[in-house]
Amino acid sequence: MKYLIGIDAGGTKTEIIAYGLDYNPIYRKIGGFGNPAVNLDKTLKTIVTLIDDCTSEFGRNNCQLIVIGMAAVETGNYVKKIKKEVESIFTIETIVLNDAELACKAYLGSKDGMLVIAGTGSSCFVQKSGEGEIVGGWSHILGDEGSGYYTVIEVFKNIVNKYDRNISYDSLSKAMLEKIGGSSRSDIMNFIYSNEKNTIAGMFPIIVDFSLKGDLYAINLLENAGKYLADLTCVAYRKKDFRGKVTIGIKGGVFQHSTYMVSAYMNEIQKHLCNFDIINEDISATKGVCEIYDEFQK
């Protein structure tokens, strides 16, 4: 049976789904993180292992196309390196692109619109008149406002500010310090500088849990995340000179797990955009491989 492979590689996990040529999924597996800017060797190992497991089950010769959407892949020479590595091992045509672009294909096909992603990192991919562009998505050093990583770091910035001033910690900060197993300067420094982005972002659910208990600090953090992402959406809208109604997809664990964040996001964009449709269902970015393959057949 002929099939396609779509891979969504992000800061926390990598998802592979194989689709039959009727575009229905036939195989799915989850692997480790896939951000080459964080660790190229680990990312390649994750990708190659997942593809090998899938092709071992369905046959390499039957795979018509591999499309890999990967966080931060547009930096450096990662696209060429990853494409070359995968094609040299599996001899299957492989396309490597940013994860936001692949996800946008899954949500919008070839139609005009935007997809806002908020998970470990954050970004907005815009499609208009057959052309695409990333807005935001500058990764954790230059941006990622509204992401899980960024929001957790905001808490730790608050912690170190209070540490230096001998100010008592709030309940959320205490819970964060308990989670990392210490509250000394070295404990905090070791956690932040010895762990990868996905581990730090993995503490985001603690903020969500506190918000559900009515913690005002946690609620404020999530509402700010929503406002950051709404601002990114409006920047993208103006940059690409949209007129009238626009379709906006929202995707990622931050959107999925926090009603406070989503509410703040919706309230903010309603102030600036007059007419829009929201797609908030959870569609796997891997499905973008079907749209790309379909475009090849035309």
C-alpha cells in the first residue's frame, strides 16, 4: 500500500503519522523533541528512528513522500542537513520546512489565512496569495512571547527578583521551586541553564493548575500570554495587508489547556479585527503532507 509520512517536530515532542493515499491516517507514533537549534544530533536521531519504525512496517518503497515540519529549522543550514540525512538513509523524497508552515497547510490548505501556534515556543504563519511567511517565532532568546517556555521563565524572573530583595515568595513560585527540588541560587541557576527548553516549558501545567484554583498571579500570566499572541496575530494581519474577513487557526498546548489564555486572546483580537473565523480544533500538523502531495499531483 502506498502512503505518505508527515512529521511534526517541536520543542517538546515529535509526532509521525503515515497517511494512505486516501489521506486517512494508518500509523501514528510519538518521539522525543525535535528542535535542531537546541540539539541537532538528538533531533536527527529522533526523526530517523521514527521514520525507520514506520517504513519497517509499511515498506520503504511504498512511501511516496516524507514532509517534516520542524521548529527553528530555517536557522543555519538545518533544512539541507536534515533533508540530506533522511534522503541518504531512506532514499525517499523528503521536504523539510518550518513546523508552523506545515501546520498551516494542515489547517488552511492553500487558502489565505493565519495559524497561531503556542506550545513550547510560539509563532504565527501567514498564507496569502500563494505565499507564506513566519511572523514571530524568533525562538526563546529573541522572542517566543505567549509560549509555555516564555511564561514559565516569567515566573522564574519574578522568583529571582524576590530572591535578591528578600521578598516572600507567592504560592505559585513556591510550587515551582518545590518542583525543581530547591530554592537556593544554585538550584535555580542549575535548573534554568542545565535543562533544555522542553523541560522548562514542561512546568507550564503548574501555572494552569494554579489559575484553575483562582490564583490571581497565575491568571494574570495566562491572560498576558493571550494578549501577546493576539498582538502577534494583529501584527501578521497588518503586515500581509489583509482586508475584510480572515481565517485564523489556533494550535498548541498553551491554547488547549488554558481557558483564561484563550479568553484573553479572543477579547484582544476582537478589539482590533472586525471580521474573522477561528479554527480551534486540534488538527495534527502532519496532515499538511496530504495537502503538499495533492499540490504535486496537480
